[in-house]
Amino acid sequence: MRGKTSLQFKFSMSYILIILAVLVLLNTYPLLVSQSLVFRTKETAMKSSVKMVESALSGLPELTEENVGQALASVEETGVSRLLVTDTSGCILFDTREGGSAKGMYAMYTEIVQALDGSDAFYCRYDSHAFLSRGASPVVYRNRIIGAVYAYEYDTQQAELLQSFQTNLTRISLLIGVLVVALSALLSRAFTRKIRELLQAIRQVREGAYSHRASVRGNDEIAQLATEFNSLTDRLQTTEAARRRFVSDASHELKTPLAGIRLLTDSILQTEDMNADTTREFVEDIGREAQRLSRITEDLLRLTRLDSGIQDAAYPVSVSRVLERVVRMLGVVAREKEVTLTYETEEDAVVRATEDDIHQILYNLMENGIKYSGSMGFVHTTLKTVGDTVVISVEDNGIGIPNEDMEHIFERFYRVDKNRSRAVGGTGLGLSIVSDTVRRRGGSIRAQHRQSGSGTVFIVELPLARREEADE
């Protein structure tokens, strides 16, 4: 629970911190820009007012109370809160705010000192209630400083406008912040809900509920991940079902010969004075069951090796030579069952596989045909090349395969007639081994009914090896 909450909390906090950073930037940058703009405007207006007064006084050889008052009587309204004119010692000669009461007093403001030193001076600050601006400039007559002009302004209107702007920004930011927090909470909850559903599905499957599926709607990456997880679970469920069926079938197949061996040995042990012929028959039966058990074990090991994906490196194999060898090996079995074994070959039929693979394919299909062909039956194998494919056809006139069983015959342990299959010594794995071997070598296999009469035709198609490979 802590992990889920932590993830949702992290997403929410990430959204909130990003938006807070943006809001702080929006609340500071415009205000700073606005203040800077007001400062520049104030500086321009202040310097203009000071220069206008300075121009009115610049023609005077010296500054006195009388001539300063006369010179400024014709000057229009400067738009500042206070205007001072001083002589070179800083003594006030003119003051628009204090009037005559300030005359004769000294005004040693920093800006006036700088102006008397020959420099223009300006200062402005904002204290959230008003803009305080001060400026000064020297009065020069023939390259000689004869006094200074000082202006002061206390502007509350601009401050109120800026304060109102700041208040509006703060309100908008708060509203946006609330909306963003709510939206981030909804988004993070929706996002983490999908992750929780996916995690829940993973836990269910981990506990063995392979039929459980993740239900995540949408088209985002989490939904795509859930879709891939469901696909993986489908395959896992199929694999698990096949594994359980395989274990069950393998256990059943192994149990049958073991039970027979146990029954025969118990019969020998529990029967007193058993004659030699009877004992020999029992021992022969035990040997046949042991051989059957050995065949099942070998087939299971072969399937396990195929399932592991380990296979020998392929090389050009002449199918006709392997076919001739298999025919010689199965000839004795075919004669005992009075089955005619024939074949047709083409020397150009060369595939990339191993001799063991081709031997396994041909031996299993032909032996299967011999087993299920009655007396006077036949098994005919045809080998030919069609384009870039080698086609192996094994045809028999045996009991055939019913239509409903045709699509299952390559499944492991599947038998068309279980009793008859066990009677002839089948394990139910031969065709499955053939199918897996053909598929892993890039080929295909199918079974079909004979066009006339009973019986079955198995058709194997394998890629033809290139001629230069065959020459090697």
C-alpha cells in the first residue's frame, strides 16, 4: 500500500511542483518587468522635468532667490511633487513645496551633491505603496557650475496600478493552482489506478490464476502494456495447459508398462512351482514391457530436446540415401507383417538438416504405415522436388484416420484408437516428434485421406538446399 500511495504522491507532487514553479515565475517576472518599465518611464520624465528647469536657468551668470523666481515664473507645470533649486553651496533658493520657509536652508541630498560635482543623478524605488523618484542635474553657465536643480516625486497612482496587477495575478495563480492540484490528483489517480489494476493482474497470474486478464481501457502506453501482458498470459495459459496435459499423459503412458511389469513379477513371485516355459513367457512379456518403457522414455527425451531449442547444425543431406537405408531397416518388419514396402526417389532431393532428422521423419512415418496396414497392405514412399521444395509423400492403405481426428494426430500422446495403438506398441509421440522436427527445419507436414480406398497419405515439405551447398 505504501508503494502505491508513494507513486501517486510522487506524480501529484511532480505536477504541483512544476506548476508552482511556473506560477512563481508568472508572479515575479511580469512584476519585475513592470517595475523596470515604470522606473525607466520615471527616469525619462524626471530627467525631462529637471532639464526643462535647468534650461530656464542656464542663461543666468549666477543664481539668486530673485532671478531664480523670475526665471521659473514662466516655466510650465513640471509634474513633480517637489522642485528645488540650490546654489553651489547647497543653499535652497527655490522650493515648490515649502515655499519661502525653506529659503536659506541647506539641502544636502545625495543627488544634489552629485549634481554639484557635475553629474546627473537619478534614484527610484518602490515600497508597495508608492514610487519614490529623485533626480538632480547641475546648472552650468559658461562651463561653470552655478547651482543644482533637484526634483522629487511621490507617485501612488502607478503603485496602485501595479498593486492591482499583482493582486490579479495572485488571484489567477491561486485559481490555476487549485485547478492544477485537482487535475494532477485526478490524473495521478487515473494513472496509478491503471498500474494498480495491472499489478493486481500480475499477482493473480503469479498465484496461478492464468485465466485472469488485466482490464485496462484506453490507448495509452499502460493500456498497450496491459494488452501485451494479456497476450503473454494467453500463451502462458496455453503452455501451462499443455504442460499439465503432457505430464498427465506421460505419467499415464509410463504407468501402463510399469503396471504390467509389476503384475508379471508378482505373478512369478506368488506362483509356486511355476514351470520353466511359463516363467520364460512371463519374462518375455516383462522384456516387451521394458522395451516399450524404453521407447516412451527415448521419445520423451527427444521431445524435451526439441522443446529446449537445441538442435545440431544443419548441412546438406541427400534424402534418397537416407530413404534407402530406412527401407532396408524396415524391410524385415514389413515382411513379417506381409506389407509391401516400395519407394521412388530423386537424386536431386537435398535438404539442409541432419541425417538423424531425415531418418527420424522417414522412419516414424513409414513404421507408422506398416503398423496400421493389415496383411497384404502396402506402404509407398515418394520423393521428389517441386520448385524450391523437397516433397516427401508416405502413403499406406491401412485403417485410415477419421475426419474428426485428422487435425489432432500431431498432438502429443494423441491416439485415434488408444487400445489398438497400445497393442501395436505405439507411444503416441512419433507423429508429434516428426511434426516438431519438420517445423524446426523450416518445413511443413500434413495428413490427408487417400483419393481411392482406405488409408492415409502424409506429405512433408522441406526447403531444397541450394545447388552450391549440395555440391559441397
